[in-house]
Amino acid sequence: MITFGPVPSRRLGRSLGINNIPPKHCSYSCVYCQVGRTSHMQTQRQAFYDPKEVYGEVAEKVRKLQQEGIKIDYLAFVPDGEPALDVNLGKQIELLKPLGVRIAVISNASLIWQKEVQDDLCKADLISLKIDAVSEDIWRRIDRPHKSLQLGRILQGISGFSSFYKGDLITETMLIRDINDTSEEAEKTARFIAEIKSLKSYISTPIRPPSEKEIKSADEHAINTAYQIFRGKNINVECLIGYEGNEFAFTGDAEENLFSIMSVHPMREEAVRQFLKRSGKDWSFVEKTIDENKLEKIEYGNEIFYMRKFSKSGSRKDK
């Protein structure tokens, strides 16, 4: 399914997700990724979906949401992998522009040193770039990049792109306990971000179950220390450590809507219950889908999450 949501986003308000990359094609295999380890590690761009197919599905979803009176703040390219791996990304953005909704791309920044990627990203209204670390060893431990990638080239690409991009540029740094949560690394990262032209920088922690079970969020002390370091360098910084809320939209088909969200956005139990209430379903619906091996119940951070189950190959289970 190419579209999902709308979902409440900590960065974008209410966004309609666009999943332009099949699972799990990516240039990174981040230890905290919510959709699991990367099964197709690559840096070579390729075509995945026909741009007209992407446009058609998104346009139809937007039309339905407008009929329901549901407001959308962004159309967000936030797929199961790195969106810039899609060679048709720029064309898709161009096709979607006439819908009149701002377009965002959430990227890990790994390919931003390539001119054709920069050209594609320049067509979007907002770009979010991942900057988890600026130290080579820490970057490799947390983001687990494709062997051909070079951190220095990526950082140069970010700096160059920020100098001419006309839209809103934001950055996100995910703090992981005992990997990149030291004051020394926060100082280095903040020093780099202070040099680029960004609207806002977010310090975040995993709020959904990560791909590696041993991964833990940085504690409050480390988060506050990083925040103060960023702020001390005059960076417009915010912490993203809270819950997005439960305002997931319902547009008719409960199973389709719930599964499309859970495919890339694990939901807390309270959010699932509220969603089912609005859609006229009871909890037996969830129990049935778990029995059918379509959903997985996950405990993380003293919370219960539900996520659409993946096959061993990395593809989602068919309904």
C-alpha cells in the first residue's frame, strides 16, 4: 500500500504518508528502525513504482479525506526505506504539487551528496535530514550504513544543500543510550548543525519498538544535556520525546486503514482502542487479526504496541 494515514506526526502535524519504497530497501540499517532490519541494502537509485500510480493513490486518498472534512498538513514521503533511493522521487513531487498540500520528505541524508538527489529534494516544501552523529565510529554503530557510504561526503552534502535549499530544512538526531548520548558527541553534532541553514533541529528518542531489542532510549539527563548544548549554540531546538497523540483518521475500511498505519507506524493500545471505537469495531477485531498472524503485540517502554506483522523476507504479510 503506497499511502497510509493520516497520522499525527511529531514534526508535521497531521500528515498523509507516502510509502514510495517497498520494504525494506535502504542505505542504512539503523539499530532503532521501527520497521526492522534492512533486507535490501543499497545506494543505487532505481524505479520502484510508476509515478502515475503514486499520484493516483495519493490523489484519491486526499479526495476522500477532503470529503470527510479531515485536514492534512503535509503529504510526507516517509517510506519503509530511504525515499531518495527512488529515482522517480522528483517526478512524483511534481505530480502531487497541484493537490495543494505541502510536501515533505523524511530522509536519512545518506545520498544528499548526489546532485540528482539534491535536485529532487529541492522540489519539496520541507526536508528532514537525519544527523545522528558526526563521529565516524558512532555513525557506523548507530546507522549501520552501506559499506560504500562515507560520512564526510554526506556531511559536505548536507552543508552544501542547506546553502541553496529554499524550503524548510529540519534535522533530527536520535539519541540512543550508550551509543551517541554523551555530551562530547552532542557537542560535535551541535557544532555541525549550527553551521548549516536549518529551520529547526529535533532531538528525539525511540518511542516505538526498535529493530534491535537491546536498544534503549537515552535517559532524561542525556536528553537535557544535549538540548542545552544545542541551545547554547543558538540552534532552534526542540525535544521529541512525547507521544504524538491518538488522532488517527478513519476513512471507511477499518482493516485497510488500521493495517496501512501499522505497516510503518506501530500504534499504542489506547490509540487502537480509540480508532476501533470511531470505526464501529470492538476489540475482538484485534484478537482475530492476531490469531490470523496479521498483527503483532509488542511491549516497549512499559507500553503495549500493535504492529502489522512482517514475513521473514521483509515483506508485509498479505491480508
